Amino acid sequence: MAQILALIFIFNLHFTSVVLAAGDVKNGENLFKKCISCHGADGMGKKSQNAPMIAGQYDWYVVSQVMAIKNKVRDNANTKKMYPFVKGLSQSEIEDLAAYITQLPVKK
Ligand code: HEC
């Protein structure tokens, strides 16, 4: 029984680490250049652009919202400005962006 539990534990650990390793921070940093004009180099957003702070945001939320904007599930006058910058991104590029954005320090 203990051996079976140990196996289940190891199995779960394996999958957890695969999930955490999903985003490539370096590639995300490179892709983030597309986002700076509105969200700022520090990810703190710009009121003049109606662009919110995204620094430190949960990676899963960044992925869900960028996907929603890319797929026009989230669609309004503001997201229409962002759309051209995200329409060509793949799921894995969006995950890389999220890995970079989530580790940016919140400066507020
Ligand atoms: C042309 C300006 C512009 C660019 C470039 C831009 N965004 Fe945005 N982004 C916005 C605006 C404006 C909003 C607010 C949308 C709304 O009001 O619904 C937003 C919203 C978001 C949100 C949702 C925030 C929340 O709290 O729900 C995320 C995440 C995001 N942007 C990520 C990105 C990423 C990643 C990039 C680069 C690939 C990017 N944006 C490029 C203008 C921009």
C-alpha cells in the first residue's frame, strides 16, 4: 500500500513540474516588447492608453485574457486596440508571455 501511495505521489509530482515549466520566461521577455507601448516596460500599465497594470498578475489569468482578446470573446473599444498585437500569437507564446509577466514586480 505504501509503495502504491509513493508511486501516486511521484506521478503527481511529475505532472506538477511539467505544468510549472510550461512558460519560457526568456522568450516571454522578448515577446513582451510588443506590449510595452501600452502596458509599459514594467507592466504597470498606462492610463493614457486605458491599459491596466498586468505586472505580477497570475499566469493563468494572463493566458485566459490574452486568449479571450485574441479570439474576440472579450471584445470592446479597448481590446480592439490590443487585438492586432495578439492575433498572431500561438498558445505557447502566450504562455511564455504569462511566465514573464507574472514574475514582474508590482510597483504600486
Ligand atoms: C495598443 C495597446 C495595447 C497593446 C500593444 C497591448 N495591450 Fe493589453 N490591453 C490594452 C488595453 C487597453 C486593455 C484593457 C482592455 C479592456 O478595457 O477591456 C488591455 C488588457 C490586457 C490584459 C487583461 C488585463 C486584465 O486585468 O483583465 C492583458 C492580460 C493584456 N492586456 C496583456 C497584453 C500583452 C501580453 C500584450 C503584448 C503581447 C498586450 N497586452 C499588448 C492595450 C494594449
